[in-house]
Amino acid sequence: MKFLVHSLLLVAFAALAGAAWVAHRPAAVPQAGEPAKRPRDVLDELKQAAIKRSAVFEISEQELNLHVARVLGSSTRPPLDRWTRFSRLAVALRPEVLEATLVWDIGGAERTVSLRFQAARGEEAFQVELVGGSYGRLNVPRGLLRPLQPLLTQLGMVFGEEIRALFQMNQVRVAQGRLVLDPRFP
């Protein structure tokens, strides 16, 4: 009996060690790419499309990542600033899913957290739902991403103007590599 208990504890410890190892391996992060000579002003174009309501408007994944990199600044408070630094936020667009990957430099090693969102138009407003994510390469259900809520609140405040302009559209659809926005009335 003692052998069985020890074997089960060893298997549990090995599983936890494996999960920790997978969680510390950084996920593949899309690069922002090279900026155009004059990058698109995504926020201004969103506002103009919401006012004109005349045609479908698309934002590519690269343009979105360039805009995020331009808008998002970061700082880490002491004493953590000696060991860790927020590096970037990268967005990947897949059919019906927007994946945001946050990258930190911790002690010279890159660490990532990925969050997957889905957006749908309800009767009155848009519903954005966190459907899952991962710590490094370890996929976890959305409940285990709860410690990131303060971070998401801060990101919502930083991108508040973009979010308000985005949700003035009548339809927002995430396609492969692009965000398709339709401001026209149905």
C-alpha cells in the first residue's frame, strides 16, 4: 500500500513539474512587422467609418499590431523593475477568435501569457467573452486566467477610445489575419 501511495505521489509530482516546464516555455508571438512609410491611423479611420457608415472597413493583423505597439507604453514599479519588464502585446486574428499575447522579459528570459477572446453582437451591445488562454504553452481554462483581471482592466483603460469606436460598428467579425468591421445599418 505504501508503495502505491508513493508511486501516485511521484506521478503527481512529475505531472506538476511537466506543467510548470510547459508554462515557462514562451509561446510563439507574431511580430508587428515593418511599419509603412506613413502608418495608418487606425483610431481616426475607425471614427470616420463610424460617422460615414458607408462601407465595410478592414484592419489587417499587422496594422493592428503596429497600432498597439504605438499606443501601448509600459513601466514596472519598484522593486520589480530590477527583474522584470513588460515587452509587448501582440495580437493574432483567427476565424472568430482574437488572441492577445502579452510578453514580459523576466530575468533575461521571455515569458508569455495568451488570452483568447470572442466578440458577438447582442440585441443591445457587443458581448466580448474570454474563452481561454495559456501561460506560456500551457493551455488553461478561462477560470485560471482570473489573476490577470487587473491587467485586463488597465488595458481596457489604455485602449478605451479604440474600444468605444470599435463597438460603434454594427458588425465586428474576426477573420483569418484581419478584422472586418461593418458600420452600415442593417
